[in-house]
Amino acid sequence: MRKISLSGILLFVFIVTNYQISNACTNFLVTKGASVNGSTMITYAADSHTLYGELYFQPAQDHPAGAMRDIYEWDTGKYLGQIPQPAHTYSVIGNMNEHQLAIGETTFGGRSELGSQTGAIMDYGSLIYVTLQRAKTARQAIEVMTSLANEYGYYSSGESFSIADPEEVWILEMIGKGEGEKGAVWVAVKVPDGYISGHANQARITTFPLNDKDNCIYSDDVISFAREKGWYNGTNKDFSFSDVYAPVDFGAARFCDARVWAGFNKVAEGMEQYADYAKGMVEHGENNFATNRLPLWIKPEKKLTVQDVMGMMRDHFEGTELDMTQDIGAGPHQLPYRWRGLTWEVDSTEYCNERAISTQQTGFSFVAQCRNWLPDPIGGILWFGVDDAYSTCYVPMYCGITEIPECFAVGNGDMLTYSETSAFWAFNRVSNFAYLRYSEMIQDVQKVQKELEDKFVTYVPAIDKAAENLFNTEGKEQALKFLTEYSVNEANNMTSRWKELEQYLLVKYMDGNIKREKDGKFERTETGLAPMPLFPGYPEWWYKAIVNSTGDHFKVIGGAGH
């Protein structure tokens, strides 16, 4: 029997138990000059109705000559083939490696005829995780990803990748060549310092500089391939990657780019000019290219903290025309979620639900923070959370840690197996209960969320300093041991605190009533019993809606009896 390494076993478990990643995700990208402390950041929400939230770990490993790596399709777990292993692969925590390289993604699909490629074995998920094991910088990552796709074929449809290291932040957009040709066409652009960007399942790169290799790299045939297919006949300088390979329609604007618009709207003025586009009203000009779409990047009104960026991931279009808490679908308790599908029909007319950044079906999300003033294993933090980004809690997982907390461990429960020690199940118990009386319960959830995240953010500088001192005096191994213990303890303690929150919510909101509180404790009568609870009922507009719908059905005639 062939001997299988520990990392190989972990990889196999990880793939076969987490093979259904949805193509409905959201990323934001923040450059050094756009952050308060000079860190770069990218975000990622892995949204799927079948994805179980876990934190994946691949330890660093040396490989003998001739060693091969199995490639499985990220979405299905299907075995695709093998590629050679390098002599050494880096440690990877989730979507960040030990050198502070972080990669996220959203799938835009694009032209359907480019969505399959016989013999290809590198799907988008494999590109991410193989690259994290092989590259140290964003530019190296782009080289690795595009080289792998060209050498072994690109198995997926159109994809946008967010790639960050402590110095630079890039967007790479890639789409396969379809049947008959191996590889992909692609463009990668560096986000200008001081700016932020985002993508959410719609290709975002339009025109791009053709002679600026410091800020833009692209495949040699990205334009000529489109000409050969008859999709473009204009000048090279006017070529738009997105408009040619993934044209914008109502759904691309309303369900996808609207999320980018919402995130931008939280940190910048002037986004109202793009409100019509966010609602799906796409205007077209020459070459049928969209003319009113969002800019690829914007400058925020102020430099952003890591908590500001977390806040960008927590949005249901509040305060805009698309506010999901304000229409009748939100019900009497302003629930900002609509149970799927995304579109529905009444009298043969199609309507839609909004698709917000925060959504109930998130498996995990993160804010990856890269900091160039610290040694790599200390400088990188993956602020990681499971379930709905709006109600999750982001806990710091340092990129150099060598152990995963039990609450996030692969195999600690799954989508069909409940685990008492799993963070995913703890957070889902709270969020799903809160959906019943959202407008009141979410306030209690946010209090605990803020309490914990404020603590984490406050403690990080002290943890950084202690770890750096150990790194410089006792060596890397002791520093990583310290960071591992800290990250593991904080994650497991957070999960315990969330279970306490669930118990508190159950006591407080049982049976549709609200228990009375005073000075942070539930009130009791003089004899120690629970006093009569509050009966909040429903808002007046909801009662009026009932009357408008039912007429006199509920009308009390001749006075109410007992």
C-alpha cells in the first residue's frame, strides 16, 4: 500500500467533505493607502446552501523528486488528474499562507461556450489552493495561476480572483478558451494605492492599459482570441474584457454588481449616481458595451480600519432604494432575508428578490489582513467567521498558526451532522432563531458581536508585540506556538460565548414575548418568580396590511368578550 502523508490525508478529507462551493460570493479589496495602518486587506464570503463552514489547514511540507499532487474539482470533488509537486509547499490557513499571501474569488461565468474544456484539470478552487502552497507574493501568484491554467487546461467558467500580499492588491479575471484550445485568456490589474475595489459574480475589468506592466498584466491573446471568435472588431485600446467575455445584463447588475455598489456606498459619497445601474437598468453604447456601470475602484472618504471592512461585509442595502428591511417581504420584524429562489412569478410576470452582501447561506467569510511591518507568520491575520456575515463574529487566526481550533476543524460535524463543539452549528442556532423576531434579536446579537470583536482588535497589538519578541529572542517555533495557542483559545472561547448567547435569546424571547430586564439581568418578583413579560405584538403598518388583505374577517362584532 502506498504511504499517504498527513497533509495528503487532510487534503483528501477537506475536498470530499466540502465540494459544493457556490458561485455566489462577494469580495472587497483594500490597498495600503486606503487603510488606517497601512495594511492591505481582501474579503471573501463563501456563499452556498450546501457549504459547511470550516477552516482548512495545509501544513508546510517537503516533497521528494517525482511526487505528484491529485487535483479534485472544487465544486464537485471530482478527480481531474495530477500535477507535479514542487520541492517545498508552504503552510496555508484557510485562504492565506504563511507568507501573508491571500486569495479570494467570485465566479462570473461569462460566455457559456467557454465554460468547458476537454482534458483540462485546473479548476478555480485548485488554482487558489495550489497557488497558496507555491507563491509568496501577489505577482508570483498571478504567474503560478495563469501558468497552471495554460499548462494543464482551465476547467472552470469565468472567475474573478482577489490577490493580496503585504504590499499590493490585484484583481485577476480569467475565462477558459472552450473546446479545442487549452488554457485561458485573462487580465490582471493592480488596484491603485489609496483605492478600494470589489467584485461579486460579475467580471469587473473593462478597458485596461496595454503598456504598463507594473500595473497591468494580460495574456498575449486576450484580444486576438476575441477577434478570432468574432466577438470584437474595434481597436485594441477600446477592448473591454468584461463587456466582451461577460456582458452585463439585468441579473449581472441587480444581483451581482449591486453588492459592490452597496459596499462602496458604506464608505464613499456619490454612489447614488449608480443607483439605477444597481437596480438593473443597464445602458449600452458603442459595441453594445455598458456605459453606466460602476467604476472598478473608488477612493473611500476616510482610511478604513479592519472593522470598517468587516462592516462592508454586513449589508442588506440598508438606507438605499433596495433596503431589504423595508418592503412587505421583510414581515413585521424587518427580516432582511428572502427564502430562495432568487426570482419568482405572479400571473406570468417575473419578479426578483434582492441578493445582498450578507446572506443566510454563507458557509464562511473572512477579512484577510496583510501587514508589512511584522514578520510574515505574525503579520498576516485571517479574521475568520462562519455563517451569515451580518451576525457572525470575526476572530483573528494568525497565518503562521500550526493547529486549527476544534470549533473550526474539518470533520467536526458537517451539513447533515450536528456537532455540539462546532462554531458553524453554534452560529446557525443563534441566527436561525433570530430570524423569527429579527428587529429585536439582532440588536442583542450585535452587542455580543461588538463586545468580542472590539476585544480582539484591542488585543492584537499586544499579541503582535509579544509574538515578535518571541520571534526575535526564542525563535520562530516559539512565536508560532504562542500565536497558535492564542488563536485556538480565542476561537473556542468565542464559540462558547455564542452558545451562551443562544441560551440568553431563548430565555428572553420565548413564545413571542420579551422578558423584562434591569441592569443587565432578568427581573424577578419579590418571591423570585418571572414577572409578566412584555407583549410587543406587531407594528401598526402590519395590522393595517392584515385588514387590507382580509377585510372584516377578523373584525370584532359587538365588543370583545372574554
